[in-house]
Amino acid sequence: KAIHLSDYTPFGWQISQVELTFQLAPKATRVTSKISFVPNADAPSQEFFLHGEQVKLIWAKIDGETVTPTLSETGLTCDVPQGAFIWEAEVEIAPEGNTALEGLYMSNGMYCTQCEAEGFRKITFYPDRPDVMAPFTVRVEGDLPVLLSNGNPSAQGDGWAEWTDPWPKPAYLFALVAGQLEAFSDSFTTASGKHVDLNIWVRPGDVEKCDYAMDALKRSMKWDEDVYGREYDLDVFNIVAVDDFNMGAMENKGLNIFNSRYVLASPETATDLDYARIEAIIAHEYFHNWTGNRITCRDWFQLCLKEGLTVYRDQQFSGDMRSHAVKRIEDVLMLRARQFREDNGPLAHPVRPESYVEINNFYTATVYEKGAEVIGMLKQLVGDDSYAKALDLYFDRHDGDAATIEDWIKVFEDATGRDLGQFKRWYSQAGTPRLDVSDDFNDGTYTLSFKQKTPATPGQDQKEPQVIPIAVGLLNPNGDEVQPTTVLEMTDAEQSFTFTGLSTRPVPSILRGFSAPVILNRDTSADERAFLLAHDTDPFNKWEAGRALAKDVLMRMVSENTEPSAAYLDALRAVAVDETLDPAFRALAMGLPSQDDIAQSLFDSGVTPDPDAIYRAAKRLKRAAAQHLLADLPNLYGQMACPGPYSPDAKDAGRRALRETVLSLLSETDGGAQAAVQFAAADNMSDQLSAFASLLSVGAGDDAVASFYDQWKDDRLVIDKWFSLQVSYAAPEKTAALASELTTHKDFDWKNPNRFRSVIGALSMNAAGFHDPSGASYTFLADWLIKLDGANPQTAARMSTAFETWRRYDADRQGMIRAQLERIAAQGGLSRDMGEMVGRMLGS
Ligand code: ARG
Ligand code: ZN
């Protein structure tokens, strides 16, 4: 059942040309294919096998002669001639009943596709693997005004359109869209003067919500030219927004398909965070045109080759567009919340996994986010110039290839002359390294000593030392920097580094910019953390000092029931009112660590986390902060108002973020009075939603729940927010009941992934509510996972990760979660997706 990296063998044929014709009909779409196969001289001889699932074969021919292939659940085999031959077939599929949203499916009357990773085999019989690349010509026939596929439009008539994609591509990049759509159009001229038509296709009525995505697209195109020297390579670039989509978006060649929440935005309906995500995801999918499409992956084990690199590129882009400091902090927050969590549990796996049962289960934070961190480390180790050289060589050498991580590493070795053999462990070794630090000062010499240790992960008991770039700076006790940032290269299990010629013992700032995805352990006093928060010149570590301080305080509040420390509250106030700091940074520095983060840290320190106690401590700390800042809050709130019309730019968004933090503290002291005023007056979704959240969090949201629904009941994306916010802010003991009640609401459509996530996903992220000692949330989630698994395995399996932290908790909770996991595992007809996830979480 499991597929192994070590078993890779090339396909026995190459494809020189693919021609497809679609006759669209909801219940019975006909797909005719004509595929030119040529023997692959580099492959061992093998039986001719084409993938095909849930497709009904009508007829098949080889070189014009009817053949009778042997069919199975997963595809077909057939006797084929020795040399080159032409395969033709007609199949029937039923897009309307396709609730898995994989292959060709329907969303609100519109046809669309999702083929990555292995969806094309649900469209027709084909070698559905990324190392088989071919140029496609596609004819779409249907009684719909807009008929789209990959590449350039090559011909059209009444009820049909033909598309030609000259760039050889694997089947996972195939796309087709047909529907009653309207375009928001623009154009872009590339650096070499080529004109490109740009269209964003949406349902009528949504055209006014495309301007920001279009702007982000044009900026992405320009940025990839300026920074990576990459131009676009077709006459047209189409983007389509669909409401039913399992993931965020998909980089199909020349025809990106997006979850509509990552395209559509207006000031009234989208928050600052929505705008930032739209910008990042538009860029991400566009950047895939080179890192993913022109150079693709040999097999799915190499997924990080395209995803890690493309995430890294979209992070650089967002940093350039907004603020590098703020972007880095946000990225690390997300890395810790999702990837560290994954890496520390039963689902831990290497950035390049070595086996899988269902590849869709490996579109993970580890492959994407840790994959991006690995690129960032590589860049720090070789330097910016060598990175640029290596990337040029990569595009030059591998354009048109289905490549591997070995190819990627080799490019860096050849460009720099470095041996990256040890560095490569970042791709094969799972788990988050722990980095213990001690220091010593003697006679003007300062020594930093590091020990690295990576805990065992499933299937990997022994870990070897990694190459860890440790960016370090030193400060004098008066606050001056005596050693600007330098990158130490740790390669051994234990290693020391010295700094000489110092007059006094310095204060170290270690792992600046979060230079490696590790957990840094160092006994540091609250005073030293407060000192770094006040003086560190590295914005990431400045923030990190405050975060560490807050974490220490909160953990002691939980485990020793202490009072919130005055040192922390003073430091918090100092940051809040420091007008030399960017408001966005201040907002981040004032945020409390998440309850899930505290639970993991307590567990790591040998304490069994009690989600309820963590919830109460976080509430107490928030109230104490509100009291401590009481005199400053109204003033700050006024200062951070953004006069004039709404603009989604980073500057205003930062002010609104700080204002939101202030409002949420203020609400702890005024019972939501100010929030109610803001809610009523808001002319943009950021202000409206932050007020709504504040009201809910102090239990004063009833009126807002009703009026928000009335105002927005016709806007799907906003109603998703309405569902999710209520569940996110529900009191722990009421979370399961509320979520359950919301699933009976007439607007709850469980087959729509966004809506499903807005209730069931929100429940799983409400830490105290999810882990309520009654176990009600566990049962509720398991019930829904079982139900959704029957319709949409991919989204169900993804949501099952809510249970991945189960071994952190006490025996009662563990027992209840285990029982739910076992109940799911025992279901008849469980999907391969869910079966694998539950099996791994149970450790079987
Ligand atoms: N390649 C897409 C992206 O990261 C993600 C598609 C994942 N889809 C899936 N079914 N696993 O942009
Ligand atoms: Zn991607």
C-alpha cells in the first residue's frame, strides 16, 4: 500500500503530444484523448499501464485499431506495439456527483478541475505522474459562455473553444474551467516587450472585487523579473475564482484556479489579513510558473522542491512589498504554530518524505514551511550573491526537467564549490532540533557554547547533527551593539564560538531573524529579556525577547499559579507606547503566545498541560495587561485611527492591527462599550470584524451576531467569518454545543470546504473548547470527520490533524481521543487519506 522513494523507476514511454476533447455535461461528460507515446530509452522495460479511477471506458484504440485493455480499480493495462504508437480512447465521467473536488467537478454550476496531485486519473486514462511531460491541445465543447484551458487560445466557435499549451507539462498542471463567468481584465508587458493579457474570471457580481488581486498579480510578474530574472511565457494568464476548493489555490499552467477567498476582496468584505493573503497566494501561484511548472518534480517525494522554494519566494516578495521584519515574525509564528506542532507529534515527517500511502496527506507545513526555511538557511550559508548564481544555474540547467532535491543541491555545490552533503540532512531528518546554549566571559573573550539534539520521530530513532546557521549579535550592557550580526556555522553535536577583545561581558542576541528552524533553550533572566526587547537591533529578536518573556510569565501562571509579573507588564507598556516603533510591530509584540504553544512548551518541560488552566491564565494575563495599560489605551486607540478611505497597504493595516489589540484590551475593562461603537460605525471589514471579535470575547456579542448576519447573509465569504468567529470565541464549556448548533443553521453547507472549516476547523483551533474535559468536542469532530470522509476525503483527512497533539494531555483526555481515533479507524469504507492519518496518529 505504501509507496517508497527508493522504488522510483521512470515510465517506459514518453509522450510527444496530447489532444483532448471534452463534451461537457453534468452527469455524463465525454472525454476523448489522443496520445502519442514514444518508448523511453532510459526506462526498464515494463507493462503498459495507464492510471484511471472512476472513469468509464467507452472505447480504446491503438494506431486506429480497437483494443480491449484489462481494467482494474486503479487503471488499465494493454498490449502495445514495440515502437511509437498512438493511443486513443473515449471515457465518461460525472462531474456533478464529484464531491471530493478532485478531477473534474462542479461548483455553483461551473465546471472546474483540481488535478494536483493525482486528480487527472479521474478525468481520463493517462500516466498520471509528474515525470511524464507533454504539450497539450484541448478542445472544450459546452453550452456555456466561457470555456478555458491551459496555454494560449488557438481557435473558437459557437459552443466550443480550443487551447494550445506549447510548454510540456505533467498532467497535474492540466486545468479546464467552463461557466457563466465574467472577467476583470488588464495586461502586462514583460521585460523583453511581450504583451500578456491578464484575466481574473469570477461570477457576475464579483468583478468589482478583483482589483486588488490583479494589482498583486502585476506586481508579482514584475518582481519575478526584477529579482529572479524570470519572465512570463504565454500570451495570456488566466485566474479563476471558485467557491468549492479543497486548498488555497493551484498553479495550473496559464490557468490558475483559486479558492475564491484568496481572490475576492473589497474594503467592506475583506480584512487586512485577507488582503495580505491574497497578495501572497497570487504571488505564490504565479511564481510556480518557473518553480514548479517550467521546472517540475520527478515524483511526489520531491514536492518540497517546488513548494519550499515557491513559499520562500512568496515570503521574500511579501517582505519586499510590506515589511521584512513584520513578515518574518508572522512567518515564524505560523511555522511554530503549525510546523513545530506537526514535527513534535505522531505526524512528524522529513521535508522530503520517504514513503506515503496518500500523497495528499503530505501537503503539510513541514513540506511547505520548513521546506522554505531550508532554502532560507541555504541562502544564509552561501550568501546572497552565490544564491543568485545558483538559482540562475538551476533555471538554466533544469528548464523543462522533472527534477529532484539532488539536482537542487548539486546546483548549489557547483555554483559555490561547497560540499552540501551534511546540509542535505535537513531534507531527510524529521523533528525540530533543540539548541542548548551556555556562555562564558573571561579576559575579554566571550564564548558561546551550543549543543544540538533532535528528538526521535516516527521511524527515525537516531539523529545526526545538522548544519545550523546561527546568526548572532552582541550588545553592551549600555545597549550599544559591539558585534553586529554574524552567522556562526554549527556542524557538530557540540560546538563553541569565541568573540575576543571585549571590554565587558556582552548580552548575546542569538538566532537573529530566526536563522534556523530550531528550538533555542537558554536560561535567561526576565531582566535580560526585557533588555533585549528594549535594545536589540534585530527586529525579530527584539520581538522574540518579548514573546519569550510573555511565555515565561504565562507558563508560571499556569503551573505555579503566580501573579502576572510586573517586569513583563512594564515591558509591554513600554512597547505599546513607543512611537519610534512600527505599529504593526507593536501589535505583534503585544500579542500573547497561543494556548496551543503554551501547551506544547509545558509538555516539553515535563508538565502535563491543562487546557482549561491555560485558558484561564491567558484571560487573567490579558486582564492584568488591560489594567496596567488602562491610562494609555484610549489615547492609543485614538492615535491609531486611519482617517480617509480604507487602504489595504501595510502602513494602515499596521495601525489597524495595533488598534485592534488596544480595542481588545479595552474591552476587558469597559465590557465592550467601545467595541460596540466601532462595530456600529465601521465602514470596512477589518474594523467591523475586530470589533465583533472583541464583543464576542467579553461575552457581549449577541446583538452583533444577529446584525452581522442580517447585513451579510448574501455574502458567502463574509458568512464564513460569521460562523468561524462565533466558534473561535466561544467559552470552553460551550464550544461543542455552539458548533453543533451552527451545523444545523440553514447556511451551513458541509460539502463546501470553506464552510466546513469555518465551523469544524474553528472548533479544533479553539484550544480550551476543543479539549473541554467533557470530551464533547472530540466526539463532535470525529462524527463530522466520518461524515465528510465519505464525500471529501482530502479535506476530512486534513482536519483530522486536530487530534495530532493528543499524547500531550492527561490520561482522561488521551483515553477519549484514542477512543475517537479508533472509532474512525473502525469505519467501513474509510478513505485511504483518512486511514493513513488515523493510523499514523495512533502509531500503528
Ligand atoms: N500546488 C498547490 C500550491 O501549493 C497546492 C495544491 C495541493 N492540492 C492537493 N490536492 N494536495 O500552490
Ligand atoms: Zn505551491
